[in-house]
Amino acid sequence: MGMIRLQKYMAECGIASRRKCEEMIADGLIRVNGDIVTEPGTKVDPLVDKIEFKNGKKEIKPEKKVYLMLNKPVGYVTTVKDEKGRSTVMSLLKGVEEKVVPVGRLDMYTSGLLLFSNDGEFINKVTHPSHETTKTYVVKTRGVPSEKDLEKLRNGIKIEDYTTSPAKVEMLLQDNTNDIARLRIEIHEGRNRQVRKMVQAIGLSTIALKRESVGNLSLDGLNKGEWRYLSEEEVKGILSE
């Protein structure tokens, strides 16, 4: 690993965000080789230096990086804690000992593939629009879109203060009698409630929304409410996209 800034090393060990780690150092809470260090930019060599909390009760070591997927049911919020007391997705991760966080989010009424990890690089790769990781959704709509509507979605449509990037859109079901349709929409941005807003922008409403895949990952028979760890190959597939 070589020499690395103390706050960066702490963040990579899963202690907290880099900014929070800087505050902890400035507050004199961290020892390096027995001495309290208060300068956040201090460089350390984790292979040589002993880095620990001030009270000496816990040494700061790299956290095992883990990656998992959940088939999220409707009715759970994608947060670690919820001030309103609603059920969070964390309550579904029975048996996961590592401290992980959701990678992006699905709103309470959206189901499907949700990733979790403690690897900052992986989280950034999936969530930051610049990396263009594809996300595929199936949406059931009230109202049947015209071909012109579908083309608007495919070419990019104005939502609030931005225009969406071009999307792949496929009509899976067209039921004119009951005035419903089912679409598969593939995007790579994943802004807040984006698919619902795209549907609304063409004058329809969303009855149900499910995320089927993220990058090379799909639910593949994972039942609602179930989770599993990703394989090494699956993680590499996301990181190499």
C-alpha cells in the first residue's frame, strides 16, 4: 500500500467518511505508534505503523470488502436508519456481519435489485452517472404510451431541471382494454425517482416499478426479501464496465 494520508486510510478501513475521519484526527482521537496525531494530512505506512484509537481498544485495520444484492420488496425504505420508524432494507440483511450501506437507492414503493457494499470504489462506480452503469427497470403504467411517447423517452426527455440521457425502451405489454402497459426501460443515470418522472413526463402514471438488473447483475431467481453475496467475477464485471 505504501505511504497514504491517515484520513484516506481510515476511510478505506470503513471507519467513516474521509471528512469525518479528518475531524476525528483533529480532535486527537487517533494514535500512530503510540503518539496522538492531530494533523489530518499526516502520512502513514499501514504495513509498518500501528494505527489505533486514542483509548487503545481498537486497532484500525482494513475492513474486508463485501458486496451483496437484495431482492427488495415494496414497503421498505432504502436508508440505514429511518427517523419515521419505517422498515428499512437493513432489516432484511439477516446474517450479514459486515457493516455495509445501500449502493444508491430504490424508493419505498419500488422493488427489485438493490446492492450493498462497504467498498467506496464499487459504490461510486455504480452510482455516479459518469460511469454509465446500466440499470434496467420494468414499469407497469396506467395509460398506454404511443410510439411517439416511447421515442421521447428513447431520445431523452425534460424532467424538472434536466434532460435525461437517451434510454432503451421496449413495450412488453400493451393492454388498451384496461388502459395499462408494461415497459422495460434501461438507463444509466438513476437520479431520484427518475423512471417514475420519465413516465409522468409522457402523461402516464406508474402502477408498479421493479429494477431487474444493474450492469452485469440480475436477480436470477432470488426471491423477494432474499439476499446473497456477489461472486468475485460479478464484482470484477461491475468494476471493469
